[in-house]
Amino acid sequence: MAIKRKKQTFVVVIPNFEDIFHSFYACEIIKGVSLGASPLKVDLLIHITDRFNHREWLDSFLLDKNYIDGILFADIDQDINVVKKVIDRGMPYLVLNNVLNNAMNYIAVDNRKAAFDLVEYLIKHGHTKIATIAGDLTTQSGQMRLEGYYEALAKHGIRPAKNYVTRGDFLRTPARIAAKKILNLKDRPTAIFAASDVMALELMDIAKELNISVPSQLSVIGFDDNPLNRTSSIKLTTVYQPLVEMGRSGLEHLYQISKGKAQLPVKILLPTKFVVRESTQVL
């Protein structure tokens, strides 16, 4: 027997990670979803899940149409089967921050192209010794940004040294460890692409500790256009991605899907913007 409800209710599924309540990504997505929900007069449930136990991402309550009208995934950590489970139950859904090749609904940015453009910018400004601090490679954004790095180098016939590729997992402490490894190399790179601004800022802090001047001795590029950049003495060259718009549009499209008014599948790529500031220099 169907339960009569006054408002529609949508769930935002967010995989948990270190310092999530200070996460720029999570906060911007939640802000955008809230902005989308307000004029539609719908209720939101925020479901923070275990990153590593995907079996607990969806329970019988979340898949019950008597209570829930749709599910918005902030990320899926490459787990297409979680989405398929929702599809099999006939629950309206939409995935954020992932480009999906099959007939699945998503809104994302082109992380690979954005990273490619950043690295090619460095190459066109004379850099050939370019390292990277990659993000969390269990996420599509982490993988695509690393692929963009490799593709830009390959296009220009540059083969990076093996020790030029490290991982920071989008986190502060691993990024600092990776930065120390790269900056203490005998053949130190002239430029480093960090796959998030948080990691790039940690990198610049380590460079300062080692008396390496940014940008005169080391060019640094990040990704996100995080407001934390405002606290840095050296303003970071980065890429802006419209996370609030992603969350807002995601909720609005999910609402349309739940009403049977959306043209399926929903596949939207939002534009990014390259922001040149003080942390890069022409060789």
C-alpha cells in the first residue's frame, strides 16, 4: 500500500572520506543540491556512506518508493553495480562527477580534458620536466586527471620519469609526503600538476620549507579553484569547476526524471575554466 506524502524526498549519497565536513567538493555539492531543492519544495536526505563497503550504500528504505522519490550520487567510486541496483528497482537516479558511457544518467565535467589543458599550458610555456601528484585513483576524477597528464605529455613526445608520478589521494598528509619525494629528487621537475588545490597548497608549503621558490624555481598548478587559495601568499593557477551548479542541476534533473518529464538518458558535461594566477612561470 502506497504511503501518501506531502513532499517528495530525494537522497544524496556521499561516499565518506577523511575530513569530509571540511571538504570543498562535498560542501559545494550539498550547497548546490540545497539550492535546487528549495524552489521545488522537496525534502533532502544526506546519506554519508562507507567508502569501502559498498554493500551498505543502499538499504531497503532507500530503495522503497513509498519513502524515496530518487537518489543522487555525489560519486560512485567506480562502482557501476551500485547504480545498476537502483535501476533494477526502478528508482529514479542521477550520478554526479562521473562520465558514464552506457545508458546511465550523469552530470559531470571533463576531468581528462581539463587536466590535459593544464599540462599542455605548462609545456607551451617551456616546461618538459613536469611531475604530478595524482588524486584518489578509486575515483573517476582521480583517474581522468592522471590520464590527462599522461596524454598531454605524450602528445608532445615527453616521457615522464617514473618518480615524477606520485599519489596524494586528494588528502593533505599524503600530498605532503608525495611533495617531499618529488622536491628532494636530484633531477627535480620545473613544474608540478597537483590534482587538487588542497594538494597543490601543501606542495607549495613543502617547497617553502625546502627554500624552493614558487614560481621562479617551480611552477605549480592545482585543480578546483578552492577558496583556500585566498589564504595563500602565492595565488594558485588552477581550473574552476562548477560544483554548486553540478549539485543544483543534478537535483533539478532528478526531479524531472521522477516526474517522467526528462529525456533519458541525461548526459551533461559542464564547462570548466582555466584560471591563471601567480604560481606558474614561463621558462
